[in-house]
Amino acid sequence: MKKAFLLLGLVLVLLFGAVYGWYAWRQQRLHTQLAAAAHPAVTVSAARARSQSLAGQFTAVGEVVPQQGAALSPQVGGVIQKLYFHSGQGVTQGQLLLSLDPGALPGQLQSARAHAQLAAVNYQRAQKVFAIHGISTAALDKAQYDAEAAEGEVSALQESLADTELRAPFTGVLSLRTVNPGEYVHAGTVVVHLENLQHLYVDFSIPQRDAQSLHTGAAVQVDIHDGEEIHHYRAVVQAISSHVQADNRALRVRAVLQKASGLKPGMFVRVLLDKTAPKAALLIPTVAVSFNTYGDFVYVLRPGPDHHLIAREQKVLTGMQRGDDTVIRSGLQAGDLVVTAGQVKLHNGDAVQINNAVHL
């Protein structure tokens, strides 16, 4: 009988032990779930710091200028008789663009030609008569000078008539015209601009302290924004000014653009010029840096418990920016994993998970 009671007591103890163990395990699991729910892993994007060879660069604002460009205007005043071009048209050298009302010039030219022909005939006759000693040398000279003067008058009237026409001085593309037929224009009034878009320059200035690092033939990168995109062009330094400007102590530089399709004279561009030899530098995306008055920092991801990554604030010393990247002078090493998006949700010591495919 005692054995039965002992056996029953042992069963009850084992039963209560099992129930208590299950209850303790359940409570521990519940606490773990609550702790995980209170501090869930933060989803971020990340990238690794990388070492890259970079040269020191000089940045300037440049202006695109044409190799050939002119503001076209008539040499004489008058009423526009006819326009032979439209805005934005491409023209060739010598092409007629505009003609003014010539007035009495055609009639005067016709009269002068007739007078020149008569003077030439009189000179020929004088030569024949002089050969038989029929006239004096003075009479022969007068006939000769009369013929030359008549030819000179014809040439002068031809030049005056040519001045009533405006022709393209070189091949290029016209801008917007500013006059209409029937309108009176004064001498020197600009009627249209002509520019050669096949050969363009970029003019910019560099401080005198950087003059020693620049030479003709140096490669130049030219950037221009087109909406959200940046187009890159190449250029070569062609000329450097021989004197420093007194107002800003800078040198003017001109570079020749290569394959300048899409650029137009007057555009402002960014000019990038290497001024030191390339050397190793540590780069991270600029978006990874949190710029702060008390010091810039990044979130570095380090291995943590349970195969999680833990975000740690890391002070960094930044350098120049190159495109979408920033040079890190100290605080990181090549290969360090830094947060590039999602920093606003992070605190020092938070667990994170990386998902670079998600736009944060």
C-alpha cells in the first residue's frame, strides 16, 4: 500500500514539474517575442567603403562660346526689300540673307557703265591718233585718266549696291530674326546672329594659385545638367591668357570641345580639371554621411548576436565630393559596411536588415 502511495506521489511530482517547465518555457518565449516586437530589425540600404585612385580636381563655371560667331547687320540704312532666310536656318558662306531697297543705285550704275564704255572707246581712239602724231601727250593722258576714273566710278557704285545686300560671312546656323520686310533699318542694326555650332569653345577662369598646374593640351571634363541627368563632354585646353585679371586675380582659359552635340553658345557648364597626381582615396556614397555641426558621422554595420547586424555611429572626417561619392579622410576603412538609406529610423545599437532592392 505504501509503495502505491509513493508511486502516486512520484507521478504527481513529475506531472507538476512538467507543467511548471512548460509554463516557464512558454513565459520565456513570450518575453522573447515581446522584446523582438518592441525592437524589430530596421530595414536599410547599405554599401561598402571602397578605395579608389583619385586626382585632385579644380572646379569652375564655364561658358560655351562659338569658334565663329557674329551679329549680322547691314552696312547702310534702308527699307528691307526681301528676306531670304527664316529663324534657326542653316546657311552656307556667301548665301544671300537680306536685300535693301537700292533706290537710284541701279540707274546710276547703268549710267556709269555707259560712261566708262565711252571713255574706254575715246582712249582707244586717242591711242591711234597719238600713233600718227595727231594729238599731244597731254591729250592722250587725259583720255587715259578719264577712262580709269569712269571705271573707278563703276566699281564704287557696284560696292554701294553690294552694301544693300547682307550675306553670310561663314557657314553656320542662324538665330531668331529680329526684322521683317518693309521695315526700315539703320546701318549697324543687328538683324540676326550667325554661329558655327560645329566647333565650340569653353571659356573659364582659374585662380592664379592654380596657374602652375595648368598647361595647354590638358584634358578637361565638361558637365551640364539636362533635367535630372548630367551629360559629360571632353575638352582640351587650347589657350591660357598671358596676364592675370586685376579684378579677381584669375587667368582666363579656353578649351576646345570635342563632339559638342547638344551644346549651344551661351550655356553655362561645370568644368572639372585635374590639378594633382592621382592617389588612393576612400570613397562612400554621399547619402551615407550625416552632416552635423558637431561632427559628421555614418552608421557602420557590425556583426551582432543571433546573426543580426548592429548599427553603430561612427565619427568621420570628410574630404572633397566627387560625383555622388564623398572622400573619407579618417574614421573608416576599406570594406566597412555603411548605411546609405534609412538612417532617420536608426538609433545607435539597433539591429538592422539590409535590402538594397527597396527604395527607402
